[in-house]
Amino acid sequence: MSESTDPALPEDRTGPAGPAAEIAAGYAFTGPALDLGALLWDGACLPDRQIRIPLAMLNRHGLVAGATGTGKTKTLQLIAEQLSAGGVPVFLADIKGDISGISAPGTPGDRIAERARDVAQPWEPTGYPCAFYSLGGIGPGIPLRSTVTSFGPVLMSKVLQLNQTQEQSLGLIFHYADSKGLELIDLKDLRAVVAFLVSDQGRPELKGIGGLSTVTAGVILRALTAFEQQGASEFFGEPEFDTGEFLRTAADGRGLVSVLELPAVQDKPQLFSTFLMWLLADLYNDLPEVGDLEKPKLVFFFDEAHLLFNGASKAFLTSITQTVRLIRSKGVGIFFVTQTPKDVPADVLAQLGNRVQHALRAFTPDDAKALKATVKTFPNSAYDLEELLTQLGTGEAVVTVLSEKGAPTPVAATRLRAPQSLMGPIAAADLEQAVKSSLLWSRYAEPVDRESAYEKISAEQAAAEARAEAAAAAAEAEKEAKEAEKEAARAARSAPKPDPSLAEQVVGSGLFRSLARSIGTQLGREISRSIFGTARRRR
């Protein structure tokens, strides 16, 4: 990085002085700036005409694009080095495993020396302060974890590849969990809530705010199963990573370069691209508004950006566009790294003020179409961009950035500087040692599984089952008691009567009954007379 005023421009030896001088003048900034390289004009490299990016404009976002093998990763490394040197923290996603070398000094060589001479670069082997992370502890690095609640329904729908209706249902599930105090920490929590809401016990819970169909719940549960089979259960849980850790600087004042190691999950591109978006969204939610700063708080490099947008829902694209547009005022710059500008939606592309476009190929009709589309995204130029973009060599690019006043600079073909750190991975043992020696390792290494939605729902269901079993047992006992009572009554009715006693036999005889009637008649008469006041006649 350099800080200088506009140098005197020597006479252009390689073509008309006007256009080359005019282009170079557009990059003669007075404040701190990152040095990208030297101007290419009319087939020659002009080391005295430097192409630069104002440090204050790095929060206006950017795009690094180009075909495979054209040097995008080295450009990313070059910019990250100078940001770190300028005291700006950087976040990088290392998908192929070849960026960890930014922590070690580069190796001198003939090609490095030749490139340095071409672009007037004072090259010195330099390593930069780094911290290494991994997704959920898969692979080397301090584990980055998110809770399901923090991840949110929109990002979760994207990674589960749900349609709009299913995404809305997932939003309803998250709303219900929040309202009931059911913490969604890991994937088993989300699975438990979904299964509960379509059970006999849980189905009435959603009557007031809409329903969850069994079919939709089945789709979500199957998608969660497939997601877990990819190892995603490792990414969700606690302790949740504090993205504010990315804003740190080293003891010497240089910005800390946070490198997310992704080789172990590079076969799951949608997963890591969506997880990167979560990191960005979390930063957006946590950081205060600061407006324009002299230098960014953080510059975030989003590699393989096309994977983020493939098959994205309208809600997801809206969320990304809003985040990119508004996070600038919070001091964060974003660079998307991809193959062609058309990989990035137009609303997002419109927010990217800094462009570094490496070579494109035109081997097929689709390639030719992409080339024409790319050319249309640049301002008017003194170059024949359609031809130039197919002829650029490795480590060369077409550049346009925002000036210190926020206006686009002239399009400049540029031979880029060489990174000063190691252009390749460091040894596995060195990486392991760097990870374990970090102060963050003890804070985030071990997962924690506290009581959350899964445990609460399981406990409630167990209690409900116990109550149901107790009620069933009581009903069964009552039924058995009634059956016993009925059986006793039947037994009593069918039992043989015992033989009568002598007294019973006498009382029951016909003679006894006849005598009783006679006595009763006489006695009745006496009683009647006595009642009505008549007396028996005397003889």
C-alpha cells in the first residue's frame, strides 16, 4: 500500500500519450491506497503509471472475476495483504486450501523478481497475522457454529432448497418456536418442533396463526435428513461464534486475516456459501452505523460467489441485496469472487464499485455471450474490451474503481503485483499449531448441548404419555372392578339355596298358613270393633 501524490508522468513511449496519461491520472490519489500494479497500454507495461484503489473506498464493495486459472486467488491475496498492512481486518474463505500461505513469507524466485521489475514493486517476503477457522470443526481450524435460530428461516430455506410455500411454512415454525420459548439450537431441535406441530398434540397449536400441512412437514423433515447426511449437524450448535472476532487487529497494529478453511466441505458448495452469507448477515445485525470511514472495519471476500445465487429464492436475493446495500454504512466492504459478472444478480452487481476483471475465454457460444455481457458492465473505455479480455495473461486484469470522490475511474488494463506472502498452503503441522495456539481455541473448540426445544418437547411428550398411561391404567382398573362386581352378582344369583330349618318348614307349611289366616281374621275383627266404638255382644 502506498500514499503519494500524482507523480510527474513521463512521455508515453508505447503509444499516444493522451489516453495512457489520462487513464493513469485517474488513479493518482492523494490519500492511502492499495497498489494493484502497473498500467498496460498498447501491448507494453508502464511501471511509472500505477493503478491503485483508495483505502477509504474499500467499503463500497467490489468484484474479482475471471476464468479458472487467470489469477483471481492471487489478486484476492494481494489485496488482503495490503489491507492487513493498513490495519484493516480481512475475512477470506479458503475453498481449495491454498490461501493459508498468507500467514508465511513468500519464496523469492525468478518469476517473482521479473514481475516485481515489470510493475516497479519493492517486493519483500512477508507473512501476515492470521487466524484459521473451520465450519463446525470439520477440518483444521477453530470451529464456527451457528444456532438454528440465528441462522433464520430464509437462509435455512435456501440451504434446504425449499420452494416459496415451504419457506413460508418454515417461517411459521420459527415464529411458533420463538413465541413458545423453544430454543432452536441444533437441527434436532428444528426436527422436534416440525414433528410436534403435525402430531395430534401439537396440531391445534397453529390454528390461530395458520396451519402446517403434513405434506410440507414431510418435505422439510426429508430435507433436514439429507442436510444432516452431509455433515451439517456439526455446523449448528453452541457455543455460537461471535462474528465480532473477525474485527480484531494484531499486537503490531496490522489487521488480522481470518481464513475459513473449507477443503473438507468443498463438495458441499451451497452449504458453505449459505453459511458465509450467515456470517455476513450476523455482522450486519450486530454492527452500529458509522457512515464513511477513513478505512473499513472489515473487508469480507466471498469466493465462489455464483454458488450463493444458484437457485436462490426471491426472498433470499432480496435479503442479500439489502445486506450488501446497507452494510457499507457499518464499515464493512464485500468483494465477490466469481467467474463472470453475470453470476451476480444485477441488483447486487450495481452495488459493486470496484472491479478487477481477469481474462475470459470464448471457446463456446455461451462463453462468447458471457464475454459480451461482461463488456457491457464496464463504463466507456479507450480499450477494445471484447478483444482485450480474451488476450490478458495470467496475473493481468482490467480494473475500474471508485475514486476518492466516489466517481468511477477510467478502465485500466493492469499487470498486477505479486503477493509477498507464500502463494500456496502452509504445512499441515504448522496450520495445526497455529490453530491450537489461538486464544479462541479454548473458547469454541468443545461443543455444548444444553436444554433446548428437543429436550423440552421430549419431556412434555414423555409427561403427556405418562398421563395418558396413568389415565388408561385407571380406566382399566375401573373396568376390571365393575367386571368383578358384575361377576359377583352373577355368582350370587346362580348359587343353590340351602335347606330350610325346622322353624322355616313349620312356618312355610299349609296348615300353618291356614291357621294364621284364621287368627288374622279374628284379630282383625277385634281391632275393627275397638276402632269404631262397638263392643262384642254378651250372651
